[in-house]
Amino acid sequence: MLMRRLLLLVVVALAVAAAAPAEGVTEQRATYIVHMAKSAMPAEYADHGEWYGASLRSVSAGGAPAAKMLYAYDTVLHGFSARLTEQEASDMAGMEGVLAVNPETRYELHTTRTPEFLGLAGNEGLFPQSGTAGDVVVGVLDTGVWPESKSYDDAGLGEVPSSWKGTCMAGADFNSSACNRKLIGARFFNRGYEAAMRPMDTSRESRSPRDDDGHGTHTSSTAAGAAVADADLFGFASGTARGMAPKARVAVYKVCWLGGCFSSDILAGMDAAVADGCGVLSLSLGGGSADYARDSVAIGAFAAMEQNVLVSCSAGNAGPGSSTLSNVAPWITTVGAGTLDRDFPAYVLLGNGKNYTGVSLYAGKAPPTTPTPLIYAGNASNSTSGNLCMPGTLSPEKVQGKIVVCDRGISARVQKGFVVRDAGGAGMVLANTAANGQELVADAHLLPAAGVGEKEGSAIKSYIASAAKPTATIVIAGTQVNVRPSPLVAAFSSRGPNMITPEILKPDIIGPGVNILAAWTGKAGPTGLAADTRRVSFNIISGTSMSCPHVSGLAALLRSAHPEWSPAAVRSALMTTAYSTYTGGAGSPILDAATGAAATPFDYGAGHVDPTRAVEPGLVYDLGTGDYVDFLCALKYTPNMIAALARSKAYGCAANKTYSVSNLNYPSFSVAYSTANGEAGDSGATTVTHTRTLTNVGAAGTYKVDASVSMSGVTVDVKPTELEFTAIGEKKSYTVSFTAAKSQPSGTAGFGRLVWSDGKHTVASPIALTWT
């Protein structure tokens, strides 16, 4: 046996030497994720770590520094991450027992009143307040935590669940005693970040779970923060701030740093979170869309799902453009963003008597009450991008003492105000462009400022162009609630169709993500700018980063109420009880903040989350590992690709079985017609059939179906049209056929809804039809 190992090492060494670069040339190394087949470990190795180390050493180039392992993974994948040259990565991919070698991906963050808006206030009795509620742990992978925040007060909570295996890692400015019965775990993962970027500047960020940014504290407190009375930001949004699951426990995994979030660190964080015992993982980050076998978050989420952990991810902030989604794997709950019924109005009063409404969280010295000279930034700069108020582009002599109108885009909204202030400006009007439409996002500006929609911005700029001496006054009006209509789909929220698998409708759902108040770090001001020396306990920010933890916390509530439900059942309950029309009125559709027109399932998925209905959905669409593997078989995944995702046991695709993506038991319907076989207008009918299975989780009842689509020439046929359930856990299947009478031009889309109801429960699924 020893001779065999020595011979293997000699052969590998000779091969590496032959492939070595020319003398004096050093290949650059990058981080790769190496997926190993656990069952393929040779018997001579005592454990997998020894095998991984030997495999890594065997491909290290002769004469060069040895390849460095960053992490060994054992929960969400079997394998390791390491710094390799391209040649070493290629050699590694060819080794026996290696399933895949994927280059690291850099991910970015997707960056009060919500309990009332969601109907949770006054309905606490729907969810357990003790017992299992305190046993659910929400793991948040983000920028860390500010443990001193009152949102992590553990008053009233019982002992840490005995099943918890996590720890509170000490580090710079962070002691293990920082954790308690609310914040029960804190870890940090920085090897991938520092290997890719360089050693961190410890004067700017902490090598510990300490949150220097604020994003992680905001998201974790949104998901499961304790109730904190008298919370506000400079007097705005005052009230009691509490997370969606205030009795749940929180564990934080710091995987995001100043330079971004690196997939080797993210996988290490997910690996630890699942092993520690988290029941829900919340990731407000993304890196675009990639094939599932190469998407680190998708790979980690699959393993989490196998171990009964729900993974909720933000959809991204690349809207309102189409096909801009992140995190689209069907085993991930993908969350878009909507607005609340709360606003922070500010008014721009022009010298011609016109008054335009915008938003602002400015709380400094009161702006002048008398008219102030007004100028458009494009007229106060010699730069072609002067209208955007980029650093160094404004002429102080032109803006001194004036209110400056800046166009939104490229640089941060609050940074534009700093540029105006630095140039001597007295205030700012931040005007939306077509990319943002009428969506208004409030900011804690450093000078008197108001953000206005595209229409208002255009009107203000027209006034400037026509008036001899344009003037304006900015009035900050505080907090307004019961704003209607609400919610709107946030303009920034990323949209479908799903570019990886068009037959899976994404996002799944939307939740509150605009102007959200939650806890904040003591290391950064509310704007995040270095020049902002203000410090606050709570901050108001926006993004799908904010909507994701809302849904993560709601998932924790459902898991506490129904611990027997699978992650897919929890997601199904949230989706099938969501609403896509406004309540209390004529049932008009939810609107899109970007256009003012009706939004579609490509914007909001199943609709806006409604937790008080989700706790008792009646029926659910359930899914398990085998169902997802069948889905991968339908995508023609190879055995190695499947093995890199599914690790609970050996799975494969049967040669005698027909697989179809449309048979995945998903709570929504996405029908992708192909125009490849005919021109638009061809009279040949095309039928696509989906199969679904419903599981009863409520009382016995008979459900009848109603299905319709908005596109003429398309019919929907459901068989059977009635399902009778007599017991909890009973399953009934049905088929739904979508027949298009003729082909349509590529890019054509239509929408509809399929609803099962027993008179008490409404189990609704969105329908999207596309021609590609």
C-alpha cells in the first residue's frame, strides 16, 4: 500500500513538472471551490481532511509555493477551497474523486412599521410565544452584528436550545460574552476575502463578528430582533421596532467585508450555520445568475434543504429591467421588495408657486423658509457627468448658497448631497431618471434635501430652464402613515423572467423593502459615508436586502407554528396565501413604482406576503430532495453535477424514466413556449402540461378550482376540477394544460392565476406565459 502511494506521488510530480511554467514565470493564483465525491476517498486515508490535503499537494506546481487550502467543507458540500493556478485547477479537475472545480464568485450585498403593515400586530396569538418559538434559530450571513443593540436583548427568553451546536467566536473588539439567549451564535469567515483582496485594514474593519457596516445588524434585527420601544431615526418612524420573529434566536455569520462577499467564505458560513443547528438561513446578497452547479449559494442552499433548513435570499436590486434576478434556484425562496404604507414626505416649493412632493430623512439645521436660488447641476459643471453630482464635478462659484438639482444614478444618493455641501450648496433636490420612475427612497441626507420622482424632476428642471431667477424652498414634513396605494413593487427590485430556467417563475414573493427601520452599528453613520460622523441606534434603508429578512423571520414564525413542515411547505404557505391585488377596494392589481402601471408575476411572483393567512394555508405544494433531483435530471445534469449538489445519498437519473421541468411541484406556473419551430402567427396549437400535487395541512374539505389567463387564444384546462381531502397529510394530484392556439412573437408575455378554494382557504398560484 505504501509503495502504491509513493508511486502515485512520483507520477503526479513528473506530470506537474512537465506542465510547469517557464523558469522565472509565476502563475497567478485564484480561489477555487473543489467538490469531492465523499464515497471515493481511498481506504488509505484516515479522514477526508487528509485526503483533501494530499490531493491539493499533488497538484502544486514544482518549484512554486505550495497551493494553500482556505477551508475544508463537510456540511453543505464535501470538498475544500484553495488558491490555485489555472493549471493546478485543471489538473485537480482531472483527478479521480473530484466532481467539479469552480472559480470563486464575488457577491454583493442587496442593500418599525412592518408588523402592523403585515397584520402581525394584535395577531400574536396565531404563533407560539414560547416553547418551539424559541427553538427556531435564524442564521444571517451578512456583515456581522452590533451585539450591544437593544434588538438583541434576551429578556423573557428561555435557555438556549439544547440542540444548538454553535459558538460565539472572539475577535477584534468582540468577546465571546457578547452572545446571550437571543444572539446565541456569532462567527466570522475572512480567508477567501483576504486571499483575494489582501490583508484587511483593521483600522477600517474588524477581524471578528463585529459589524462595521450596519447592513448585517439591520437584516438580523429585521428577521428576529427583540421588541424595542421608542425606536426612531432622528424622530422619523418612531414607535416600537421588532423583528418578524421576536422570540426566535439569532446566529450571525460574517461573510461580507468592505471588498465584498466571497463564495469560499459564504460556503464556510453556510457550512457552519447548518451544522450549528439553524432552521432558517437568510442571505441578503447575490452575484447574478449562474447555472446551479456553479452557483455557490445554490449549492449550499441545496445541502441546507436536504437537512430541513429553509434558505431565503434577496432577488437583487437590478430592477426595473427584465431578467435581472439573482438566487433563482427552485430550492431557494427568492424575495423581491415592495413599499410600506409609511412615507417621509418633503416638499419642493418653486418660485412659480408650484409645489412638488418628494421624500427626505434630513434632520439637521432647518432649511431656509425663504426662497433660495435654484440651479441644475448640469449647468454648474464643466463635466459631461456634472448632472449626476459626482465628486469633483461641481463649480463652487456656481452653486454657492444655492439649492442644486442632481440627477439620480451612478453614485450613492447621499454622496451626491455631500458633493453639493462640499461645493457650498445650500440644499439638494435629487431627481429620479427613467430608470427609477416614480419610486421614492428616503435618505438621511447631510444637508437639506428632497428626493423626487422622474415627472416632478422633469417639471423642476423645466422651470429652471425657463425662469430668469429660479428659486425653491425645501420643507421636511416628518412621518406619514396609511399611505395609499400600498404596497407598490419597488422599482429597484429585480425582475423575471428567470434566465436560468424559464419554466420556474421567480421571484417567489415580495415583502417590505423600502424605507425600513431596524437596528444599526455604532461604527458608521446612517449614510455609511466616512464623512458622516453621526451615530444612531436605528437606521432607515431600502433594498431587497431588507425584504429578504422579513420573509426569513416570517418563515421562522411558520416553522415554530408548524415544526413538521418542510422548507418547501413553508414557502408554499407563504406563496399561495400572498395577495396580488389591493384589499379593501375594487381588487385592482398591485402597481409597479417604476411605471405606475399594474405589476406582473415577473415583478412580484406570487404576490405580497400575508403571514396571518400563511399560518393556515389549507393546502401546500411540498417538495423533497428526490423531486429536485428529478428536476436536475430534466435539465440533463450529469451524474457528477448532481453529486456536487445532492449529498444526502447517491442519486441518479433513470434511463427508463421521462423527466420534465414542468412536473416540479412548484407553487407557481411558468409556461415557456418556443418560437423555434414556427413564425409568429402560425396556426398550429401548442399545449404544455404541468402536473402538481397538493397536500392537506388543514381540516377536511372539498376544493374547487378556478383558472384564467389574460391572453386571448390561450386556454387553461385543469383535471380534475375538484379535490376532496378527508385527512391531514392526504395528497391529491392534478394536471393543468395550457394551450396556445397560435405562436406569438418572441418576448410576448401573458399572465393569470390558478386558485383552489374550499370557501375558507384560498390556495392561489400565479401563471406566467412567455414565448422565447
